[in-house]
Amino acid sequence: MKIIIAGAGEVGFHLAKLLSYESQEITLIDTDKDSLAYADTHLDIKVIRGDATSIRILKDAKVENSDLFIAVTASETTNITACVLAKQIGSEKTIARITNTEFILHKDEVGFTKFGIDELISPESLAASEIELSLKQSSFNDTYEFEEGALTMVGLNLSGSASFVGKTVKDAAKIFPEIHFVPIAIQRFGTQYTIIPRGDTKFKKGDNVVFITSEGGGEELCKLTGKANREIKDVMILGGTQIGYKSARDLSDKGFNVKLLVENKERAFDIADDLPNVLVIHSDGRNVDLLVEENISEMDAFIAVGSNSETNIMSCLVAKSKGVKKSVALVENMDYFELSHSIGIETLINKKLLAANNIFRYIRKGEVVAMTKLSNMNAELLEFEVKSTSAICNKYIKDVDFPRSAIIGGVIRNGLGVIALGDFKIREGDRVVVCSLLQSIKGVEKLFR
């Protein structure tokens, strides 16, 4: 697959890095010499220095032969223009990164596809949505919804008090008469290995376990693991960034009581004018005394989405020390994901990873509807739509020659999520959620083509 990426910034470089691992043919375009030199040294890709809105540069990149053109520069105008040109020259599919979320809200009305833009993505909007979901599923450290919650992925760390520690997957399933959850991935404490669980796999204390749940499954997991799904009402947000602004706006619209700490005075006044229902405070979030003055100990959740990852992490640790139950930090360094749970921060948000997940489903073969990479695990969660020609269609799950390092987490049929076991028959139109280690993805894709 020939893919051209315009923009060698954080999102563009991260995308190029992930795609190059997949042996895709990648070309990276940017005007910045240093960014391209770094990418050229560290990745097995082609780089071109120049403006992505230049027809000559696009033709040099052979955009007319490309399967996918992704514009993720820092300039929204450049991204939209580059995608329009790329489509007209002959690119099969185009994706533009935007900052104005009105474009996404009104994309069908405006008809961006008529101009040559097939998809719009906003990493900031994706991050704000992820934060909102993490507050909704407050007991869990990792969440992702399929089909507006028909099936939900949740991740948690097993404490010694969890009732199924020491039991096998098969034994744990017997605790409830109806099964509304299934484990799909386990990472043992202190290791980097991801296990796709089978019936005889044992749960151990300290395991980081990812589950797929249907309706009611989250409550069952809370009971089994001794975690309370606390209601969150009072939220403090650190950072006047776009993500901070969008999160404050969206959460206050949903009825949360929001305090927003903004370091820049002028920005603080602008946000206060825009968001009358949010208490905006001009403050440096590193000031512990001020956090105490603003009653941080009475907050249900603390969200740090400033421009500095280390400040975000340290602020969350201060919040935890003051008794705040739920903390969310925006981080840019992917290595911090490995440290997150061990240092006590429940949820880490990474714009690059969210944008990559959103774009990756266009690279996957088969009818991939949605996908996400599991945090700090070498596994992906994919949602496939079953076609009449798919090898898996009209077969019972137990009769499918499924790769050992992959598992079906659930099936969405007619909008309802089902935890599907071996005697479940897959039909045309079903949406099947699969968890797979990276080495088995191609084998899984073949079943759904």
C-alpha cells in the first residue's frame, strides 16, 4: 500500500513510524529540514522536502499512484488544500487533520467529499472524547466504546481482593449465570508480554487485564474486582490548551462542575468569556498551595492537559496525594505509558496514538469499521463488518480456524452487543470485535475479506 504523509511533526512522524513497521511504502513530506533528516535517519521511508500544497512536490511524491494521502501538518488550511489537490491528481483516499471541530459536526451538510476530502480527524477532539469516556468509566484505566457503547473495552489492574485472582478464565465465567464480559488480553505484572487468554489461563494479582463488556458487564466487573464505579461530578482541569478548552466545554455541557486552571492571563480571560459555566482561574498548575486553596482534595477527578508532559504527570501525582480518586494526564512521550499504572495515574492520553488509531483502520484489510491499539500492549482491537463473501460468514465460532494469538471479544448484531462464545453463529452484517497480537493480524484479516 502506497501512503503519503504531509507533515513530519509529532502526529506525522508517529504515523510514519507505525506504518513503516507494517512494511507499507511511506513517503513523508515537510518543509522542515531537521524533522525530515530525523525521520530519514530513524525510519525506513522516503522523505521529500517541500510544501505539500505544491503540485510539483505532490507529483514528485507520485501522489497519482497513492492509495492513501494523509495531511497532518500544524496548519489546517494546508491540510485541506493538500488533500483537495491530492484527490484531484489521483490519490485513492484522503484524510485531513483539522482543528476547527465545526467541520466535523457539519461534514455531511458541507459535503467535504465533493471537494476531495474523504475523512476529517481532530486529535484534540479525539483526546477530549477519550477524557469524557474515562470519567464515565471511572473505575477503569483504559476504555474504548464500539457502536456508542453496544460493546465497551475496559482495562484494569487486578488487586489481591479481586474475587477471581487465582482462578482460571473458565472458573471466573461461572460466577455470573449470564456472561456480560470476557477477558481479551492480559499483561503480567512486571513484564512486557501480552497474553491472549484461553479457558485455562489463570488470573494473577497485579495483572493488567483488558475486557470486552456488553451492557451490565462493567457493573459485574466492579463487583468482582472490588472497585466502585464512582460518580464523578466535580472536575479540575489543568491547561488552557485546545484539549483543555474542549474538555471543559464538553464536560460543563454534560452537567459536570468544572474548574479550569490557565497559565496565560489573556487566554484565561478569553476562555472565561467563551465558557460562562466554567470557573476559569489564572494560575500555574505547578503551584501546590494554589491547588490546595482551590480545594483540590474535594475534586472527584483531576485532568492535566497542559503543554508539558512532565508537569501533567507531576500535577496528577499531587492530586492523588490530596485524595483525588481519578486522574488523567496528557503525555507526548510514549515511554511514559509503561510507567503510568505503577506510579498511580489511572489514565494517560496521547494525541499521536489516538490519531494513529483513527487512521489505522483505513490501512487494515477487510471491512474494518473501528480499531484501537491497547495501551502498552503489542495488540490491536479491531471491529470488522462481516460480508457475505467473508470466510467467517455463516460459521460457528468454534468451527473457525482462528489464529491462537487472537480472540473474538464480542459481536454487535442489529445494534446490540453480545459476548459471543463457541456456539455463536456469525452472520452477514454482524460487526465482530477481535483482539489480536500484531503477528496474527494478517491471518485475522483474511477471515473477513
